[in-house]
Amino acid sequence: MEYIIISIGFALVLLGLYGIMYMRNLMRIIIAFTLFNTGINIVMVSIGYIRNASAPILDAIPAAGTTPNIVDPVPQALVLTAIVIGLGVTALMLTYVVKLHQDKKSLDINNFKDLKW
């Protein structure tokens, strides 16, 4: 089951990379960025998963000499932070695209030649 989830994450990463590199519409590029971000989050969570392990919440102190089998909480915390940052970056990109559409009346990336040499 873990391999299916990590494979889906890598597929989303590759699909997002393809969209970022080869799409010409700015809205499609933003959607591809969101797919890429979601794929990275899925991969990070699936790497931190341990089969038959419990949540990283300990109700009692474990006995001496025993090690509880718990999932590492660090990847989960990193993914929560990445979700918030990704949401902020996506909102900023959408705001930028709306402003570009108001000024240039186009979302095609080939029509923006202001900063080209």
C-alpha cells in the first residue's frame, strides 16, 4: 500500500513538472504548481510512514528497555508547514495573474515580452 501512495505522489510531481515546463497558459501553470506541491507533500508523508506503528502521542511513559513503535512526527510537521506556504504562494501567483490579465488582457505567456531582451 505504501508503494502505491508514493507512486501516486511521484506521478503528481512529474505531472506538475510537465505542466510547469510546457504549458503556456498562466492559470494552467498555477494548477501544475499546485499538483507539484501536493505530490511533494504526499511523498514526504509516505516516506515518514511506518507500517503497524502508532501515532506519535504517548499516553504513558514506556517501560525501561522497550522502544515504542511510533511514526516520526517531523515529516508530518514539515508537510503542514509546506501546505501553508504553498497556499500563500498560490494565492500570490493568482493575484499576480489577475493583475496581469487586467493590464495585458491575456494569459498566454508568449504575449508578455516586457522583460525579455
